[in-house]
Amino acid sequence: MIAQRLSLGSFGAIWVATALLFALCLVIAPSSLSNSSLMAMLPYAAILAVIAAGQTLVAQQAGIDLSVPGMVSLGAIFVTKIPDQAPHLMLPAILVSIVAGVAAGAGNGLCVAVGRITPIVATLGTNALLMGFIQWYSRGFPTPIVPLLGDWAVSQVFGIPAIAVAAVGILSTVQLIIRATIAGRRFEAVGANPLAATAAGLHTDRYVVAGYAAAGGCYAAGGVLLAAFLKTPDIFVGESYLLPSVAAVVLGGTALTGGLGSIVATAVAAVFLSQLGQLVLSVGAPTPVQWIIQALTIAMGMAWRQSSLRVLVARMRSALGYKIARATGGY
Amino acid sequence: MKSKHHNVRTFVQIVAAVTATFALMSAGNHATAESAASASFCGTKPIKIALATGFNGNSWRQITRAELEDEASKCKNITEILYTDGQLNPQKAISDIQGLVAQGTDAIVVFPDAGPALLPAIRAAHKSGVSIVPYISSPGGEPGKDYSASVVPDNAAIGALFANWMAERLHGKGVVVFFGGTPGNPTDQAIYEAAKKALVSKPDIKLVGGVQVTNYTAADAQKAMTGLLAQYPDIGGIISSYGGSSVGALRAIVSAGKPLVPLATTDINELGCAYYDYKPSNPAFELMTVGSYTWQSRAALRKAVAGAEGLKNDEPSVQSPTVLEDSTRQDLRPRCDKGLPLDVPQSANLSVEQLKALFAKK
Amino acid sequence: MLTLLTPLIFIALGQMIVLLSAGIDLSVGPVAGLTAVVCSFFLVEPVGAGDIVSGVGLALLASLAVGILNWCLIRKTLVTPVIATLVTFMCIRGSSLWLRSIPGGLTDGRVCDWLAARVGPVPIGFIVAALAALALEVLLRRTRWGLCLRAVGSSEINARKAGVSIELTYLGAYSSCALLSFAGGLMLMAQIGIGDPGAGVNYTLTSITAVVLGGASLFGGRGSFIGAFMGAMLIQQVMNVTTFIRLNSAWQFWLIGILIIAAALLYSGLRAGRRQGTVA
């Protein structure tokens, strides 16, 4: 009961923060709310939301995924290289991208669940392996996306960028699986309390592997969208998505120490971060200031969230025993 | 299948190397003096050369490497070419140079992506008698003292060229933005300063926003342009130090529903193609590009070889820009070759066949 | 080669301390970079004793401040170490770029020479780093500080029951980590000789790789400084090997990836084996 109220509180905060941010934009830089500015911001927010959804699934299992750069690049590289001069292979290529992401994610999950490697180390290792694969497979140069997909990516559906519509579709599917299927509910249960789940007879390892695999699928899907949107993505295009994906997860209210997560809240946080970026750009802040503002926003968000919940958390910690958080991979 | 075996073999090599030794001695010098005719810059002493780059993940890098190989193939006395990739990690780039020196490489051509941070390693290589030549980007220091020689583009001339062309397009009045690459890199700074200087005499042209960070990617350029459009709704022209990322800036303008404006940058296939796509609906769009200096690895190689062979090399170490495309001139129409990858610069000093072979689907 | 290795050793030792307390410090790379940037304003030619004191002193204070800030964020606002140090990571990178928008401030050659001084073929900095590893190892095994650190890392609650001053231990861990990163930054400065705003950032992930290769557990409480030292040596050696045996770009990535996974699997297998051994 407490946990439920807690989760509502922690996932609701980002909505308020995002509303405040848009209000702030209205006052400081109304131009950042113009139609063209919003239309430019949305595709990036959408792609970040899909990628960060994967990071959310991993965070729910008390992990952190450093293989985001490799996974996103993997999705982008397959979807561009396979149909190169063979446009009819577009749909198979999308499929291969996602399957490759799922497979690589499952590899992460196996390292963590079966190999008993700390998530941060396992994903650091797989990221290097993926980067090597991309360098080898791409032969060191990028390839443009098939025109059909590229044109689709910049099109609009009822005035909304197609990428955003696709992202909403992907996120709804993931959310539906988690909230409306038995497997999904069990996945959440395993994340929320692995000991209780084990006691209830669930094979927690399977759910952990499934979580990482689904995360890999999300990253690769994000990579496909990114490739379509950028037309000719750099071979290491995922490089810049690691930190934002982690930031979106924590701002969304999912704790990196595991437990309940919310893909919706993470998506809202992705919009928040993208609009924040847009705001600092449109007031003309130089790069160092942009970095510092983003860091401070995350810090303030976290500090505010933690201080209001601090008493509760402290109580929960002493009740559950600190050991559990550690045993499940928290820091 | 073939490459798979190659990988297995490489893996065996690695395991052997890592377990066996802490410092492998340089591979045996299997050079045999061949008497076949070499180009005049080659000299006669058999030498081992290396290309040390800080990053190896785009077409530009593959072309510079192919150009270097093409040039090296003219020399029968070059016994081996080694390659290192700094993977965007300055420490690895330093380690690579030291490793090449330790292996007894005679001449090193280096793209100092890490900038001045690489200078001490380059200087040490020079002092130990290796002929080392930085190209494209300068690590600071002086030729002769810190390295054998260097070849760099004339960034000041590029900046002035861009600015003057832009001033003409805007008839002396308008807002211009500047796109760079990684934050604070000296090449962008030099081009920017030169452009600013050239615009001093045109008070009605405002160069605004400083150097935009794009990290040489279209994605970041697109974001930066979106921010700029919010801040300066009436941008009249774009100057960019790298054509590949400029595409993103154009896309930001298009998706904002605004007309495209003149663009001055370095050449890349995608821009030439974009010109023909966009021009019909954007009458104000003009494109001017300078060559992308992929051929500079050739000059760097010649200088490095000359240094190792004790020969004289009088080629200029600062190379002036050449205007490759200018949509306002009939003789320099933008070029678009759909058969080539979009991020290939057409100014490459390789034949179209060579380029196509380099990027052919295997 | 040993000169290149020295900064990584110092930083890996710092990372090791934090890891032993069951934390992690992502800000180590930027702290090393900031040290080099701050020094670059003072150690330019001609350098005087005053410049050295103020430059190095200021960088030292800045590093220490970061260490204390990390501790504050983690312990006073209960943010996880990953997030807290991610925030400082971004802030310090921003500050370095703000101080030096482009690389500048050539370090006086004499300073570099002092820092790179050698005894025979071995750089003094490397000897100091090796001695530091040895000293920390002894301190960890033989002193109350080491005991407290391992106790806090293994179980905060049990450590509290045993009367360990928790906050002091954490404060000590994060500030000594920052100080070792500062030492790494000085060695980095000797290596690059200029204030480069982007320098050092890569050390964050490399230092984690080094301690992992050295057998540390990210769950805290377990690990050894000698292991971290060896891990750093191995990484440097792998970097060297790639040029010696002509590896292509892809293999230069794969080698590190394989090493990380193999080492982690090996250690986790060893631990599982040991656990089973005790049960039996």
C-alpha cells in the first residue's frame, strides 16, 4: 500500500516538473514553444523515450545499462546496411535490427542473471563487443537509409511527426505487455521485490534475462527510428544516448536500485529533457553552460524527490534491511 | 566466411601475444631492396610507415586511408603500412604513437584528433628520430622542432572565402550563423575568427551565436539549428566547417517550414544531391563548397617519406582551399552522384571507380 | 609506456577506494581533466615557485571540493552514487570547458620534466603510484581505516552496529578518491602539456574497467589495490598490443570487451566456488 502511494507520487512529479518547464519557456523564450520548434523537438524526445524505456526495464531489475550506445548503433547499422541497394529488404532489415537488439540484450541478461556479473560491468563489456562488431560490419563508413523509410520519418500524421506516433505505438505495446499480461506483472513483481518473487516460486533469472532482452529491443527500435530520421546515421550514432537515457529514467522516478518503474513517466522525462535542451539552446547559452544547467536540473530533481520521500525511504530501508538493496545489485 | 576465419586467426594471434609477452619486439624486417621504378619522392631505403588516426568511423577516414595507400603504392621501398585507431580516446592515441615508435616505424602520418594534447607524444617521436607528419589539424608546436613537417589547410583563407561569398549572396545585409564540430577545437576557431575578420568591413552582416557545437554529426547540427531558429527567426545564411553535419542544419530549416538560405561549407555528396532536391522549392538556396582535403594524406605521406629518407620536400605545408561547387556559377554546378555513398566528398583525389570499389557492397 | 600508465593507476586506486565502500565515482575522469586545466593557468612558462603552489594548490582544493560534494550528494540527499557522480561528471566537464574553451596554456617544459623524471628507465611517478598501491593495500588489510571501509562496503547496518563512524568513512572514501584523481590529473598534465578541456574524461570508464579486471566486486567490501594496479597495467598492455600485432579497428574494441566479460565471469565463478566451498 505504502509502496503504491509512493510510486504514484514519484512518477507524478515529472508531469508537474514538465508543466512548470513549459510555463517557464512561455516566460523566458516563447519562441521555443512555436510550432516549428515543437515539431523539431518531438522526434528527438520520441526517440529518447523509446531508448529510455529500455533503460527503465533494466533499472527495474536494479541494473544500469552502459551498452545503450552499442545497441542503438546496432539497430541503426542493420537497418541501413542490409537494404543498401536492395530496398525490398527494408522490412526484413527492420526485423533483423530488432531481433539483433533482443539477442544482444539477452546476452546482457545472461551475463547478469546466470554469469552473476554486475550489470554495469557486463554491459560495459558487451558495449565494447558491439562497437567492435559495428566497426567491422560497417567497414568504418555509414550508409543512408532506404528513401521510403527516410521520407516516412519526416512525414506527419494529423500534424504530429510520424516518429512520435511510432514511438507512442512502441511504448504502448511495451506498457501493455507489462501491465496486462501475467508475464509482465510477474516481471514487475521480480523487480519490485526479488526475494518475495523467489519465495513465491518465480524463476527470477528468466524475468531478468527477458527484461534485458526487451530493453535491447527498445534500444534497437530507437536506433531504427534514429537512422530513419537522420537518413545517414554515423556508425556510432548511439554514443550520445547513454547519459540522457539514464537521466530520463531517474527524472521519471524509476530508482536505479530497482523496484517499480514507469515507462510513461520516463517518456515524459524524455520530453522534459528535450524541451530543456531546446530552451537553453534558444536562449543562446554556450555549451559549458548547457551541460551545467542540465546537470543541475537532474541534481535538483533528484534532491527534491529524495528529500520529500526521505523519511519514508529511511523507514522502508530499515524495515527491509539495507542488505536487500545490496543483494539485488544496488550501489 | 573468409573474414570469419580471419577473425579466428586474429583471436589466436591475440591470445598468443597477450599471454606470451609484455613487449613484443618489432616484427622482423622482411624488406628486400627492389629495383623497380619508384616515384621520385620515395627515396631508396626500405621503410615502414604508419597512419595514426584518432577516429576511424566515417567515409572521409576511409578515403584518406585509400588515398594514402594509393600514394604509398608508388613507392616500392615502403615495406609495410601500419594503422592505428585512437577510438576517440586521447590516451589511446598517445599510446598508439608510442607503440608505433617502439616498433621501429620509420615514418608516421598522424591525424591529431586529440589536438595539442598529442604534441608531447609527437615531439617524443620526432626526437627519437621518427619522421612524423601531422596533417589536417595542427597539434600546435613548430615543424622542424616538434615534428618533421606538417600539412594543414589554410583555415584563414577558408574562413575569408566563406564570409565573402556569403556577404555577396546577402547583398551585404543579414544574419549569419556558424557551425563547427567538437566543442572548442582549434580548426573551427581559426575558420570562425577569419570569417569574423572578413565581415568587419560589412557592418550590416551579423555573425551571431558563436561556434555551434555539432560534434560533426547531422543530428546535433539539426538540434543546434532548431535552437538558433527560435532565437534568430530571420537567419539569412549558414557557414559550416563540415559539410556532413550541415545537412542537419538544412533539415531543421525545412522542418520548421522556412525557406532555405545560402550555405558555405566543405563538399560532400549528400549536399550536392540535397541542392537539386531543395532548389526548386527554395529559390534563395545557394551552395558553395570547398574541397574536403582527403588528398592531404598524400602530401603528408610524401613529406613523411622524405623525412625518413633524408630527402628534401618543398611542397607547401599550408594548402589553399579550392572552390569545388558554387551554385551561382555555371562552371561549378553542385555535384550529385547517386551511385556513391552520401557522405563521400567528391573532391577526393581518387577515380569514381576507385571510390565505388572502396564502398562497394561485399 | 609507464608514463602513460601512471595517471590510470592513480585514478584506478581512487576508484577502488570508493568501490570498497560499495559506491562508484563517475567523476574521476573529469576531476583529472579539471586538475590539468586549472594548472594550465599557472604553470605556463616562465614558472615560479609561487605559480606552482597556487596552481597545484587550487587544483587540489577543487578536487577535494568535488570529493566532498559527491559525499554530500550521496549521503545528504540520498541520491545513488551513479546519479550523484554523473551530475558532478557533467558539471566538472562543463566547468573545464568554461575555463578553457579551446586547449591553451602550454605547461612549462621544466614542470613536465620534473613530473616525468626517471630513475633509470622507470618514471618516478610510476614508482610513487606503485608504492601508493602497496601502501593502500597494507592500510586496507592492517588498519582500522581499512577495516571500517570494508565493513561499510559489506553492510552499512552491521558496520553501524559495530560502531564504525559511517559518515566519516564515506567522506574519507570520496575525498581520497578525488585526491588520487587529482594526482592522476597532475601526471596527465605532464603527459599532454596543455590545458585541454576534453582531457581525462575517458579515465572514468577505463578506471572502472581496471578495477574490474583487478577483481574488485562492485557490490563493495571486496577488492584489492594490487589488483587495481595490475588491472591498469593490463589495460595499458592491451592498448599497446593492438599496435604491435596489427589489429584492425574492430579487434581493438573486441579485445577489451572480451577481457572485461572473461575477467568478470572468472571472478564471479571463483567467488561462487569459494562460497560453495565454505558451505560444504
